[in-house]
Amino acid sequence: KKKEIDQLTESLKNIKLKGEHNLSNILAAVLAVYLQTKNKQILKEVENFNGVEHRIEYVKTIGSIDFYNDSKATNIDSSIVATKSFKCKINLILGGSDKGYLFDELFKNLPKNVENIAIFGETRHKIAFSAKNLRFNNYKICDSLEECVNYFFGLAGEGDVVLLSPACASFDMFKNFAERGNRFKEIVNTWR
């Protein structure tokens, strides 16, 4: 039994997904499959699993800056969870269509490693108001997603993450969250 637990622990070190919520989900899945089948292949599968598109999806590393697409985060709670998935400095992209949220809750719960924010879309001024109101002054209002990404190319430093986790729906500028996430990936992939 100890050998099996050691194998599981070693495999979990190699998980590519970010965030404690993903680790909890993986542990539950591994335990359920292993208890039913005793098949150790599940450990290899866990190591190779890259996650689901548009959910804290790794896009690319440029220089030493990692880009992540979390376009599926269409509410405040999802964006808070995403930001808590990283220990390094985060440059966060927020904004989209208005679902009626008050964004004070977002700024009260962001981890301290969120250092800069770029805001776009219909909610940009509403989000900026909450940021300013809660004394988060490192934000820039942008006219487009492309402007947000380009802004962070000039601002982000070594070891930083640029995270699209908008806390808003996408319908002001995009057909859906997938189209927004795909556009983010296209913009990032134009840079070398």
C-alpha cells in the first residue's frame, strides 16, 4: 500500500493543471477509478491530462511570461478561483458584457499577487470604478481584448502570468466565451 501511495504522490507532482480545485477533482477521480479497477494506468493519464479548453488553459510561454486562457470564467467567483491558482505575479484581463454584478466583491477577494489589471468591454468603467473605490490603482482601461494583451506584453516581467479570466459574459463583443478565448489565443500566438 505504501508503494502505491508513493506512486500516486509522485504522479500528482507532475499534474499540469493549475489550482487547488483541480487537484481536488483529480484526487476524487483517481480514487474512484483506482478503487474500482486497481489499474495504475490512471496515474499516467492524470500526468498527461492538459485540462479543458478555456478553463485556465495554458496557451504559450513567450520569453518567460506564461499566458493562460480562462475565458469560461464568466462570473466573479470563477475569476477569483483562477487567480488563486497561481503563486507568481498575475496580470489579469477582465471585462465583457454586464450581468449586473457589483465588482467590489471581486477586488475584496483577489489574491495579493494580482498586480496589474487590463479591463475591456461593456463593463470596463464599472470594473474600474470598483477597482478605484477599493484602492486597486494598477489598472488600465482598454478598448479591446487585443489592446489588453498588447499592454501586458509591454508590462509583464520575467516569471509573470497573463491571465484572461474576465468575470463577465462575452456577448458585448463575441458570440460566446469560446470565441473570446479563441481570439485571445490568436492574439497571443501572433507574438514570438
